[in-house]
Amino acid sequence: MFASIEELSEKLKLAKYVIDEVTLKVVFLAARMRKPLLIEGPPGSGKTELARVVALAAGTQIERLQCYEGINEEKAIGKFDESLQRIYLSSQSGTFGGDWTSLRSGLHTLDFFVEGPLLRALQYEAPCVLLIDEIDKVSKEFEAELLEILSEWQISVPKLGTIKAKSKPFVVMTSNEERRIGDPLRRRSLYVRFEHPTIERETKILGLRTTTQHSGLHGELAGFAHALRGYKLEKPPSIAEMLDLAEALRLLEADGITAVMRDVLLPCIAKTESDRRRLLLRDGFESLVFDTRRYCEELSGRGVSA
Ligand SMILES: Nc1ncnc2c1ncn2[C@@H]1O[C@H](COP(=O)(O)OP(=O)(O)OP(=O)(O)O)[C@@H](O)[C@H]1O
Ligand SMILES: [Mg+2]
């Protein structure tokens, strides 16, 4: 997928994804070693986005399996299209000479199968990116099913048979750790841990991902995010919320966060009633704005443009 680490780095830069040196190398290794990447970390820390930008960087398609509780093989792998099979049967009725075996095998081919993302991912001539998003939502049984795909690069479907991969996809699995992923899947993967970004890193991300030209605001928002995450909220805001906040400030034509804007900005950053109440406490928001200024001063003291 990528000839060198430098090539991957350049392409991720073009895709506006901020990545540290170590993670960059691990992504490169995963692509080269044909190992799935298992990324765990808090919401909004860039797990899903990494899969998207790797596909973009490799100039390939992305197949996405969005996991949820109760997901089954039909959704993930696919199922026979019964109505199409019926149409086929009725079209054959005039010519049917009693050959049940060939009729049955004719009906159970990929032509009559609606492929789900897992099966589609194995059908590409050149490797695609297979994103198995929020894998912590699936049951242990479903997880076990994934093992065949990830270790044998094939899928066995009753009546259809075993479908071998034309190319091995680059697999990215993400988890918010709602349930612990089993060890067999972990052992087959390269494990990466994402955390909320540092102020410097978030300043960079906001600079790349917002339309606001006011560069001082990126550092201010990153400092504000850092202050919010230290405020013991039930749902600390992620990068995604800070991007929303940047957009809100742009639309409000505000070039900084001030305590008087609290009520208008709260919907962007407080996502539960208890967090909203905490941020409405007297001095709560004001102290955050104060901390933000302090972080920004520290940053410029270290020579980082904020
Ligand atoms: N390293 C990064 N570089 C550039 N943008 C980033 C980065 N990390 C996060 N983002 C931005 O934050 C947004 C949210 O990231 P993403 O959806 O990947 O989070 P996630 O970890 O998958 O969260 P969740 O667990 O809620 O699904 C992205 O759409 C992107 O705009
Ligand atoms: Mg995600």
C-alpha cells in the first residue's frame, strides 16, 4: 500500500491527519505485515478518521462495518437474495429437466448473494481498507467469526462455500472499550492506544480541520479543551466537539472564548445534564476560561504558536 514511511507520512499530511512518529510507523508496519490494527481510545480521538485517511492516502476504497449490539452474519457478510432466486426459478421453469443438483448449485452463487462489507472487502483486486468500527459492541460469538477472516483471509458461508480473498484488506478495528475485546483477536492485531491529544497536537488539528483563519483561536480552543478534560466531566469533550466549537465561534464572529458566551457555547461542549449543571456553576466556566489563558501563555512561553 505504501512504499515507505515517508510516503505514508506525506499522504497523511495531505489528508490533514495529524499523527505522531510512533503511530505513523505502526500504521506502516500494519500495512506491510498485513496485520489488523486494533485501536482503542476515548470517543473522538481520531480512531475512525485514521481508517478513512489511510484509505485516502492509499487511493483505495474503504469498506465499513459499523458494529452494534445484535449485529449478525447477514449484516456483516451478506445473505441470499430470495426474491432474485425466485425470479430465476420461475424463468427456468420451462427448461427445467429435473436436474435438481445443477439447479441448486446455480441458485447458490455470488450472483444471488447480497454482499455485506466483510465479503465485499475480500473481493477487491487491490487491497481496500476494511474498517470494523466499534467492535466492542459485538458479542463474543461474532468476534469469533471474525477470526476466520482475519487469520485465513476467507469467509465460509453455508450453501455458498468458502470465499477466499482476492487481496488482503488493510483492517482497522476500533473500540471504545465498552466490552473487552477477546485475546485471540488482540493477538492477531497490532494494538494501538489513542488518548486525548496534547494542547500542541490539538492546536495543529484545529488549524488543519477548521476554516477559521484566526490562528490564535486554535491554541485557545486546544487550551480550553485541555481545561475541560481536567474538569472531571461525565463526557469530556473530544476533538470533534472542539471542531464544532470552532465553527460556532466562527458563525458568531467571535475571536475568542469569554465567560459571557457560556450559555450559547454550552450545547457544543456539555452533552449530559450533569455536565451542563457543573459548567453552569458559579465561577465554573470562568475558571476554565482563566485556565485556558494560562495554558496559552505557557505554550507561547515554550515557543509554540497558539
Ligand atoms: N489526528 C487527527 N488529525 C486530524 N483530525 C482529527 C484527528 N483526530 C481526530 N480528528 C478529527 O476529529 C473528528 C473525530 O474523530 P473520529 O470520528 O475519528 O473519532 P473516534 O475516535 O472514531 O470517535 P468515536 O469513538 O466517537 O467513534 C474527525 O472527524 C476529525 O475531524
Ligand atoms: Mg469512531
